[in-house]
Amino acid sequence: MNEKALKVIEAAKSQLGNPYVFGMWGRECTPSVRRRYAGYNPSHKRAIYKACPVLSGKQPNCDGCKWQGKLAFDCRGFIYWCIFQGYGMKLKGGGCTSQWGYKVNWAQQGIIADMPDVVCCVFQRRNGRMQHTGLHIGGGKVIHCSAGVQWGDTSDKAWTHYAIPAGLYTAEEIAAASPAFAAGEGQAVFLLRLGSRGSDVIKLQTALNALGYDCGAADGIFGVKTEAAVRRFQRAQQLAVDGVAGRMTWAAIERALA
């Protein structure tokens, strides 16, 4: 950890427990600010109002509200704020997908299985778009803003990709970092079929869900819904359609995630 990375971690930890409001990048949570952002985002208006005791009509003012005086964020606003507070970099892009897509933002990007153990942003890709983002602070621990700023780890939220912010580390520091996952961890290489169970099935289900091939809950049980998702993926990739996740299928999944 260099000094800039430590400051990014400090910024993230300082906001734990603070509220989620769609569209916000670190503004103080007040009824007027929430009302303003609800106007910008009509599809999120109900959720924004519901979470505010004043706007929902539960109480007349902010007295006693746990969020009084706190900063509010959405997921990509949270990582923007943390990185700016840490060392002054301003990530480009108004959403998860656009932040990921601006190459100038990043020193290095890749799939989660290849992530070095450094402070970096993690992303959830689903149906061809980045749907959520958070901050990996090392050791598999993640802080992200979903239902408020909260702890997580690299096994939650189906994280599929990572991106190291430009200027946070030197190229030499990145090259010297140890892998975040042991060899074979973060990606499955075993033959999986109907009836298989365990962590490798969870990895398969998580990857297929991220690519838009619905397996349902990633529960570690290779059932008929997972088999159907594997078959749909194999057909789309012009592979042998047998519903079995072997090396060829895994290689295609890794290419698709990348």
C-alpha cells in the first residue's frame, strides 16, 4: 500500500453507513437535495422519497434522522468521491459503464480472476453493461454503496471485472503486487454437469448470470436451470451443445467476460 492508496481506503471507511441516493456523488443528505435528485431521475423517485422520513411524510423535519449531516452517494459516485479525496483524480463518466469505458481512467483493467491484490475498483457486468461498482481495498475486502455504504468482499455482488485507477500506483508497484486470488481461484477449471455442487458451480452460475444467461440464484447446485443456461451459452458461442461446462466452455466464458 502506498500513501495514496491508504488515503483512498481512509476516505472509503469514513463513509461507512452513509446513505445511497441515485445520482449523488457526495452531497449532504437533506430533503431538498433528495427532492432535486428525484427530479433528475424520475424512475428512482419512489425509492428516493421512501428512504427519507421527511419526503415520505413520517416526520416533519430531519431531527433524529441517522443520515442528518451525512454525505449521500450512488455506487459510481462513491468510488469517484473516494478516489478524488484520496489523491485528487476525477474519474470520467456518469455511470458504471461509462466510467469503465473511459480508458484514461485506468492504469490496468481485466477480469476479476486476474486482479492483483491492490486498491482498485471492481465492477459487476450483467447483460453487456456494468451494473454496479465498488472499491477493493485489498485482501478481498470491498466497500461499496448499494443500500448505503457497506462492507463486502470479492465473493459478493457477482463482481466480474477490476480496474486500477490511473496514477494510484506506478507500473512497477502493480507488477510487483501479489495476485488477489490463488492459482485457479476466481475461475473454475473443473468439469461441471447436472448434479455437480460446490464453489466451482457458484463461479459458473455467477459468470453466466453476469453474461445474461439466467441461472437463477448462484446457489452452488447445478440444476436444470443452470444446465439450460450453459446450453444457451454454448449455442451462442457455436460450441458443442451438451450442457456440460468443460474447458472449452470455460475458455469461452472467460473470453466473453473480458
